[in-house]
Amino acid sequence: MTTRRSLSSSSIDDVWQVTRVAYAWRRRSGSTDGRDYPAGLPRHSVSVGGAVVDPDGRLLAIERRDNGEWELPGGIVELDEDPREAVRREVVEETGVVVELEMLTGVYKNMRLGVVSLVFRCRPLAGEAHPTDEASRVAWLTPEQVGLHMAEAFAIRLLDALDDGGPYVRIHDGTQVLPPRDCH
């Protein structure tokens, strides 16, 4: 049986005092909006990817205009943007396909650049895949073709999305998946 613990007025006063101290520190450091961090804390970029799977089990992929690499559609999450909305936005911007998100399938970190990517399995709802300002080519690939077209660090994201055993957490160097680190 779980016992509920009520907060006494002294507990509430303690929480309020901690909050006031934290606010005072932020004010002295010049930050009151919660967006500035103390020097020395690591900074990461958050991106998203849409692993779009059609009814035939094919996966949506783009050939990027900027570097010629094949990847799943995706990009950086804006500061004021929900990651799920970012997936929808990026997929339609890069491919013309409107999607519905099904589930988070993986979290991938580029250890060299500090980019953390959240990948969601999606299903196509509308639109025809076509080249865009960001993608010189757009294609529906079989799982076998994914490994032939993409670097391992990107292919694994699409292949993980086909497996219901996730979400997976993986690290990579931008090209190759790295062995898991001991987290104990």
C-alpha cells in the first residue's frame, strides 16, 4: 500500500527558498529566462529523423543536396519546437510527404559533433515523394538497399525503426556505429 505524503507548510517554504536562491543566481549571472547555462556545461544539438515506412515495408530516404549523402529525412529541432512537430516539418520539407508519427525508435548521438538525434517511425499519409531544395533525390528503399546507399550510422536508424524491440540508444562517429560504452 502506498502512503501519500502531504507537504507541510515548512516543506513548501523550503522549496520556495531553493527556488528563490536559484532565481537570484540566474539574475546575478545575467540570465532570468532559463536559457543561459553556467560556463563549462556541455552543449548539444538536438535533431530528429523520420523513418517513414510505406505499406510495402520500404523506407523513405533522401540524397542531400549539400553533401550527396543518403540519409533519412530530418534536421535540427528549433528552440521553441516540439520534436514531434519537427519530424513532421522536416519530412514534408525534404520529401513532400506528410506523415503520422507512430513511435520513438531510437536515440543516436554523434560523439564527434555532440548532436543527439531522436528517430521516430512514421507512416505516410499524403503527398508524393519528390526532390526538394534540400534533397536532390528522394527514393523508397528496401531494407537491403538501405545498407548499400547509406553510411552505417544512418542506415542503422532506418533498420532499427523496422524492429519493435526499441527504442535503441546508439553512439556513432558520423559514419560508423561505435561499440556501446559501459554505463555501470
